Amino acid sequence: MSVELKGMNTSRESAASSYNGYMMLIILVVVVAGLAFLLPGIFPEGEASKGAKLTFIGALIVSLMGVLILAAGFFMIQPNQAVVITLFGEYRGSERTEGLRWVWPWMGRNKISARAHNIHSERVKINDLRGNPIEIACNVVWRVADTAQASFDVDDYKTFVNIQIEAGLRTVGSRHPYDDFEGEEVTLRSGGDVVNRELLEELNDRLKVAGIVVDEAGLTHLAYASEIASAMLKRQQADAIIAARAKIVLGAVGMVEDALTKLSQDGIVEMDDERRAAMVSNLMVVLCGERDVHPVVNAGSIY
């Protein structure tokens, strides 16, 4: 289930217009050197007119403002990092070029990491498909793909990610039963690949509104809730015993059938229906019994 934000314009990342910071640094050094050379030449002497003094003060103020403007526009971008640039609240693009960059100092600059983030969610208690309370947790690897959406379409994209991970985990966890000994359903315990793929798709669908891409998602904890853990353990044991018994009985029936067929075909012994039934009963007891069999050797006639 995707997150719908109706009535809101969706932002899209675009390239920003910034300048090479190293070139601007050279310009700043040249300007400072030029001012250091020129200003002493126009410094008014003690008997200079008031106009000359005001001119020098004005030139000094303008020069300092120019230097400050140049110096305030520098910013650094590291690998897998982006800077969202705004002008008086208006989005002017995202800069991803690594190294030293420069923009006008009155333009806003918000750094966003485009690196992979790893989150291990808290254990949450949910009800599985059959209504059994279970505890479940997951690990998610995500990254910012669209810096404009992450900055402007949600209030706090990191908090948004945390909340949506828990919501997606609850949604996927309630789609499947915890376990199924009959093997007819995809379960949380045995269908790991299917469940993890569903969780990945669910989270990508929920987080695309914030420009977030989930690269990996998988369950890291799965258990019955403490209040039913003991009872469900007994149920699992009973289901396992029943499944094992059913397999043993089916195998025993096949073995008895093969034995009787072989005895009849080879003419080893002739048996009427009553003795065949007795032999079937004895073989089933031997093959299905839990304890070792203690045979009785008959030294006389089998009849």
C-alpha cells in the first residue's frame, strides 16, 4: 500500500548552478592582494579633506563586504553527498559535484547524505494471518535517491523512514502465518525469500514519496509472543509428531505391500486371507512401533 500525499506538488531533483570553488578561491586571493596593494595608496593623510576620508572609509567598507561575500559562498561536498540549494525558499537545484564549490552566500545550502543507511528495527508485536501474536523485526538498507523529495515532500525524511519501516513490517507480517506443517502456504518461518522480497517491495512503495530507495530488507527476528510461546511450542511438537507418524505409516504400508507381493510372486509361502491379515498386522506393528521388536522364533510349523 503506497503512501498518497494528495493536494501536494511532488518535487523532482534537478542540477544546481554552482561555481568551481578552487577558481573562486584564486579570485578571492587576487582580490585581497589587490586591496592590500591599493588601499594604502588612497589612505588619507592627516590634513586630507573630509571628502577624501569619507571616500576611503566607503571604499574600505565596500572592499570588506566584497571579501566577505566571496568568502561566505564556499562549501565542500564529499563523495556520495549532495547539497540542496534554495533562494529565498525557492528550490534552485541539487549539487552533487565533489570538492570545493561556491554559490552566492544568500542562497540556502542544506547538505544531505546520499550514502547507504542501515537500520535495525525494533521488535514489534503483530498478529500473523491466523491471528497468533508474534514478535518480528527486520534490517533495512536504504539511501536517498531524490534529494528534492527528501527535503521538501516530507517533514523529516529520517523519521519518516523509521515509521514506514514499522508500518511495512506490520503489513507484510500479517499476510502470512507463522508456520504451516502441511506446506501449503508461504510462512514467515520457512518462506524467507518470498517474505523478504515482499517487504522490499512494500517499503519501496511506501518510501518513494520521500525519494528514498530501499536496496535490501530482510527479517532478523521472528518468534511467538511470550504469552503463547509455550502453548505454540506444544502445538508445533504435536504437528511434527503427527506429520512424522503419517509419513511412517505411508512408508510402512508400501513396504508391507511390496513384501506380500514378493512372497506371492516367488511362491515362497501360500497364505489365505486370514493369515495375510495377521501378517499385515504383525508387519505394521514392527514397522510403526516406537520400541525395538523382540521376535519369537517358531521352531515348528507356521500353521
